[in-house]
Amino acid sequence: MTEKPRAADPGATGSVPGGSAPAEQAAGDGPRVVIRNNRKIGKTEEAPAAADAGSDVPAEGLVEEAEVVVDEIEVETVEGPAPAGPPVVDAPAQPVDGGAVAAPLGAELEALRAELDERTRDLQRVSAEYANYRKRVDRDRGLVQEQATGSVLAALLPILDDLDRAREHGDLVGPFGTVAEQLTTALGKFGLTPFGEQGDPFDPTRHEAVAHQTSADVDEPTCVQVMRRGYQLGERLLRPALVAVADPE
């Protein structure tokens, strides 16, 4: 007894009984699969009934065997026109430009260096101004201190003059002479220095001449008599000395 033919699945194999034309149309531009098979065709008594089945059944007297034996499958490559457009080529990796990266960094570095130099100059200027300020303050403080000390010592000069006159008359003896020496020593510690001795060359910046005479014993203007000694505090003149001056003949 002969089995009825099974309808082939067009979606799975791309072919139907009677040829492979539909499969060729569905191939399109891609690879095309061609299936070649061997079929056994024979006469059967059910041909009239099969003819009524429809257009998918073969003609009278021809019945397709139920089993299809696939001998070989050939894959044909359909050569068609190349795709439109330029070929796709992977672009090579672009190397990192070290100069392009270093340029903004170098500019930023130069800006930072310029700012650092400016701040350094500002700091040096401020430091110099502060150092000059301290020197000026110290100098002014020293001048104020010297002026205050000079004012006090100038007030004590008449007492020293009295002590000098008492010494000339020989009155500085005993305890009174000791006190006079201690006072002179204490005032000397503050920088008070007496000047003006007989025989000193006349110095108009330090001596005040109250008498003038000539003498064959001198070769230059000389102080021949000291009427009152002068005093100076450091380099500052507190009082000039009163002297009598002798000029050479």
C-alpha cells in the first residue's frame, strides 16, 4: 500500500514539489541552497482520488513517494555588485600628541612661575620695608633716649662746675671728696665725657674763646687757660669749654 505524499514546509527548506524555483527566488543576494533528491514515481490505484486533492498533488498516474532522500546539498555563492559607498576600513589609532598636551601645561606652569616671582618680590619688598622701619624705630628710640639723658646731665653740669672749683681750691677732701668722685664716675657711665685742658689746640667746634693773646711759646692757636670745662655725651656736644686762646707771634 502506498502512502500519501507529505506536504513540504516551504519556510524550512525553501522548496515545494515540482522544482526549486521558489527557493531560488527567496535566495536574493545571499548564498543560495540547492537541494537535489531522488524520487521514485510509480502507478497506483489511488490516482483518481489524489487528483481531486488539489493543485499541490501531481498529475494522474504519478504519485510521489512519501520519503525524500537528500543526496547532496550544494551552496552556490551569488556574485553581485559590490555594496555602494567606500569600503569600511578601520582607522588606525591616533598617537597621543605629547606637544599638544604639554603646551597648556607649560603655559599654566609659566603663569604660576610669574605669579610666584611677583609674590616673592612683594614679600622681599615688605621685608625690606619692615627692616627699614625697625632700624628707623631703633634709631629714633636711641635719639629720644640720648636726648632725655642729655637733658638730665645738662641739668647736673652746674653741680660739676662747683665741684671743679672746690677741687681747685683744695676743698674736696675727706668724705666730701669721695662723694664727688663717685658722682663723676656714675655720670661717666651714662657717656658724659669732660674736655678742655690747658695746652689743648684750639678747636672752634668745641671751644669758646673768651680771651685772646699772643705768645712766642706756641706755634698754633692754643688754649692757655680753661675757665670752664666742656662736656659731651657720646658724639653730641652738651656744652663747649670756655678758654683763653694764645696765638703765635
